[in-house]
Amino acid sequence: MSPWKAARLGEHLSAIDTPALVLDLDAFERNLESMATALRGRSVRLRAHAKSHKCPEIALRQVALGAVGICCQKISEAAVFVEAGIRDVLVTNELVGETKLRHLADLARRARMGVLVDDPLQVSALAAVALAQGVPLDVYVEVDVGGHRCGVAPGEDAARLAQQIARSTPLRFAGLHCYHGPAQHLRAPEARAAAIASAVEAAQRSRKLIEDCGIAVERITGAGTGSFLHERDSGVFDEIQAGSYVFMDRDYGDNQRAAGDVQFEHALFVMTTVMSRPTADRAIVDAGLKASSVDSGMPGIWQRADLRYLKAADEHGVIATPQAASLSLGDRLMLVPGHCDPTVNLYDELICVRGDLVEAIWPIAARGALL
């Protein structure tokens, strides 16, 4: 951890040391309200995905605006949010190993905890720890609806696993987890619509077979920032797991919008400083691989169509600047991260600005929660 803070409350934007992770509070708050408005008055609820922000302050604001709770990917992430007062947490992942299951049971004494399964051995292990610890656990069957990562095949495989959960006291079969990750970043709106239509059919088919066994399917949960309107309007999904909508990133910004899509704004930026001007057409900034994730491509440069972020080294970013006078040493740029989730995980704090002033500094308390 750095011995110095990048910013102090009340400072001007120009005084922030770089590289720094900056949140535009006005845009962020509009994003929160846009999602709340999109779901208001409907039978579909929001379970916001906290892996995007890893920040309890943001999760508490999401709950205050109507989110039923949050999702996490890791049990150590979940612990941070339970400690902060979130009382309904779904770990959208499979947990394997005695240590992780013991932590899950401990958290279930303080909050409603859910978890995913895609194998009978996971169900048996969860039932054993829940019985030994005397705690209830919500268990969802993860169905592979097109992401081809975790999950059982739709239909009979999902029904068999649901039956096992229903027989396993004190587990509670809570429903189906049907998230199509790759669909979030299909550029054409028609491609996203087709992918989610297929996911909806798989979820519906799985639900019918489970209900034919006499087991109620209380919840079908999934969806993300790129597709949630399709799941919202499907008549099948009743819970949305969007997360990146609070920040947005360059990759989501590259998606083509359809008529009626909700317009979320870029709210998260990496502020960086020009530290070298070695040639007339090249500038170097102090934000490289350790300041912004590039797994989804290079960052964009906010409101500078004349510049392009070419490549990154550990501590350096190379900027193409065709006009020799367009950048000088000490100039500041605001980068739009290619992928917000892993970028956030690089920082200890979010520097929250309103206008030109630092209004708040929020700890990214679940940073590095990989267990």
C-alpha cells in the first residue's frame, strides 16, 4: 500500500495524484436511478452484482434504492459485505472445500446466504455443513444457458439436481441461476436478443421439468448490464444481476444500442498524467498495466477523440498524438477502463468527485478478496 493518499477531501480535481481511480458522482447517481427506474413497478427485482465495485458504500446505496441484496463471486467478498450490513447475499459461484463451506455457514448466521451448485457432490457437501452448523442455506442450480462455463445442461440434468437439493435438509432449493455472460458483450443488439431468447428457453424448459416433479421454482436469476432488458421482459426471469451499470467501461460502451435501451453513463475513470513526450507523435502517461486492466482491450481516452491509447507496459501507457502540440508534460487525461471489474481491483480507494471537487473517498474494501 502506498504511504501517501492520492487525494484529500475538498481538494480540486487537479490536485489528485496519479494514477488514481476517480468516480464521477453525478453520473454514478444517475446510473443508479436509471436502473431503479427500469425495474420500478415490475415483478423483476435487482440483486446488484458487487464484484464490479467491491465497495460496501455502493452496495448500501443500491439496497437503499430497492435492490433486494447483492451478488458476490467469492466467499471472502461476501464476508466484507455482510460485515458492512448487507443481509441478503448470493455467491454466484460454486464453493468447493471444507474451509470455504465453513465460512459460508458462519456468514449464514448473520445474513441470508445463497450459493450455486452444478454437481451432486456439491449438494452433499453443503447439506453436511449446513446440518452440522445448524444453519439454512439457499441453493440454486446453475444452468448453462450459453456461457459454457459452469452449470449443468438445461432440462433433465437441472431437474435431477433440484430434486437432490429438495431432499437435502436443511438446504432450501431457491431456484435457477441462468446467466449468459458472453451475451453481455455481443455488439449487435439483434445478437444479444437472440442469445437471451435461447437462454430464456433453456431456463423455461428447466423450470417446467422441475415443477413437473412437484418442486416449486421460486426464482430464476441472472442477466447483466448488457442484456437485462431482455430478461426483464421475458416473463421467465424475476431477478436481475447487473453490476457494471454503476460504472460502465469502454467495452460496454462499444455495444451498439437498440431503440429503448437504457443509456448508462461512463462514471469510472483512471486519471493519469503525461510523464514524457519523447517524440512529436507519442506521449507517455503514468497509467499502465498496474493502473487499468486491458483484458478487454486498451482504455479509451475521455473526450479526446484526437488521442489513442496504443499499448501498456507495467507502469507506462503509450498515447498516439498526431498533433505535436496536443499534449504537454504534466497534462492530465481521464481514461475509460476497458473492463471496470478488474480495474477496480487494482485500487484501495475510489476518489469520488462532484464537479471539480473531491467529495468523498470510499474504500474498495473487498479488493483482493480472491478466496
